[in-house]
Amino acid sequence: MREPILLTPGPLTTALATKAAMLTDWGSWDSRFNELTRSVCHDLLTIANGRHSHACIPLQGSGTYAVEAAIANLVPRTGKLLVLVNGAYGKRMAQIAQYLDRDYSVYETADDTPPSADTLAMLLQDDPTISHVGLIHCETSTGILNPLADIAAVVHATGRKLIVDAMSSFGALPIDVAALHIDALIASSNKCLEGVPGMGFVIANQDSLLASRGNSHSLALDLLAQYEYMQATGQWRFTPPTHVVAALRVALDQYLAEGGQSARLARYAANATLLQQRLGEAGLLLFLPTELQAPIILTFHAPAHLGYQFKAFYEAVREQGFVLYPGKLTSQETFRVGCIGAIDSAEIEQACHTITTTIRQLGWTQ
Ligand SMILES: *Cc1c(COP(=O)(O)O)cnc(C)c1O
């Protein structure tokens, strides 16, 4: 039997070549491994258009470690972070600020409502102590796309700094850190770059990074220390996730061969459209209006049948080779289907067939 296809937003289904890249053991002192790290960081900076203004600092751990490191390093202890929240990852960013004992406030909108740039401008005018704004680009809890360019314009015009959690969008949606004056962008190996989990990275404005000395409360999450050590030695400060870096190198090779960001976006957008169309034909409707839905992960209303249970649905679909994701809304019964990873229309067609026949077999159709 083949491995199940992960319709989840990272870990996700990776290409065979990416998995195969993990069959080599690397010494952390080996100059060939250091060259892998350097070339990965170079490519990540290029994708973000940050080569002349920003630095890429890779960090061991999952994406949240990198978000926490970015806030700990770039928001000074005397600063204040305004977090724009419309889902679980926005809430997590606010919680990080609380843990780090940074002053923060929250501008929260409903799960299906992007933050308004005008409201943000008012909030920034009302509170001059706010030094930084935190935004989740694609809020993975629903898949909603937040208006990065509009928010970035307001943050820049009011002299504040923007920290963007682009975990689930980086590599697929276009993001220009220089043009948008993004102070720090955070993403990880295992989402739209189609690597395996184990490292995050922060693309930080060089001046802000160099000015961050003394901000970090944490030794392991000190980005400036990681950066300076890497600049001096080519090595990671502590044991590097060698196999993850090697897999990401191969995943980036495939990314570039596919045609880079626009090609990746085109494949994901085609996946999303097909998913919406096929499940729509079976009466399964999107939670978000189409124009707010990013082509990363789609939230669908669960079948409106009293007997519906996600667990039974998940197990039956899993049995047939596809891994779904539960919904993350408390108010409504939903499920999520990711459209990122090394999959295209063939896998999406099969997945939709499996989902719709399973719902019929379980008797959840009206
Ligand atoms: C995946 C993700 C993260 C990081 O989650 P980890 O489980 O720590 O990898 C953060 N923000 C967003 C928007 C994400 O999609």
C-alpha cells in the first residue's frame, strides 16, 4: 500500500527526492554541510526579496519557536506589540508576548473577517506606545488571507514595525519584505517550501537585528547570537537539524525547477479551485467567501447531518489513503483540507472522490 497523502498544512506530503535527501548523515562541522546551510539561507532571502536589506536566521524547532524568537529579539523589552487576531495563530502570537512579558494589545476580528487598515491606523494613532504590529498573513485556522500590503502600508506610514507570521504562505504567495518594509518575516521548512519539519527561520531587517542585542530573554532563541555565530563560523550555534536542512535544500531545488513562487502558487490555486468545485458538487460548502480564502488550506462546513462525527469521517477517509484536518472553529462544525504539498490535480481528484463517497456511505447526505 502507498503512504497516505497528507491533506494537512504541514507536515505535508513531500516528494521522493526530498525524503531521499535524508539518507545521508552530515557532520555539523563539515564544510559541505555549512555550505548547504548558507545556500538555503541565500535562497530563502532571495524568495523574500531581502538580499540587500534583510538577514535570514534559521532556527532549530517548529515554526512557533521561530515566532517566539522573532518577538523576543525584535520587540524590545520596553516596546509594545499590537497583534491582529482572527484565529488561533494570532492568539498564539499574543500569548507569546504575554509569556515574554512584553506589553501587548490585541485587535481582534471574527474568524471570517480580515483586519481593517483604517481601524489599525486609528488604533496606532490612539496608542503611541505601540512600537510593533504582528500579523498572520494566512491564518491557517481557517485559511483566510489577511491584507498584508494594506496593513504594511499603514504600519510603515505611522513609523511602526511589522512582524509577519508567513508560516503557511511563504513560498506560495508573493511577499516582498523590502518593498513592504517588513521588519521580520517568519516561516518554516515544512509548509509551502515542501520540506520536512524541524526548522523555522526569521527573515529580519539587518538594522533591526543588529540593534536587538540584549532583547532576548532566552539563550536558545537568541537570533542575534545565532546570526553572529553563523557569520563567524558558518555553523549553527547548537546541534543543527542536519537531515532537515539537507531535505530543504533538495525541496528548494525542486521549487526553483518548478518555476519558483508563481508556479507554486499556480499549482496550489488549481488544487484549491478543484477541491472547492468537486466538494461543492457534493453539497459541501466553503466556510469563507471565495475572495478571502487563500489557496493553502480550505475550511468546509461539515455535512449538516445529526450523525456527523469528524473522528469517524477522518478514520474512514484515512483508511482509503488521505489524511484530513479537523476544523478549528468553536462556533461551527467544520473540517479542513490542505491543498499544499507535493500533490496536484490527480491527488485532489482522488481525495474528493474518497471524501464524497465516504459521506454517502456513512449516510450523511440529505
Ligand atoms: C504552522 C503555523 C505556525 C507554526 O506552527 P508549528 O506547529 O509550531 O510549526 C505558526 N503560524 C502559522 C500561521 C502556521 O500555519
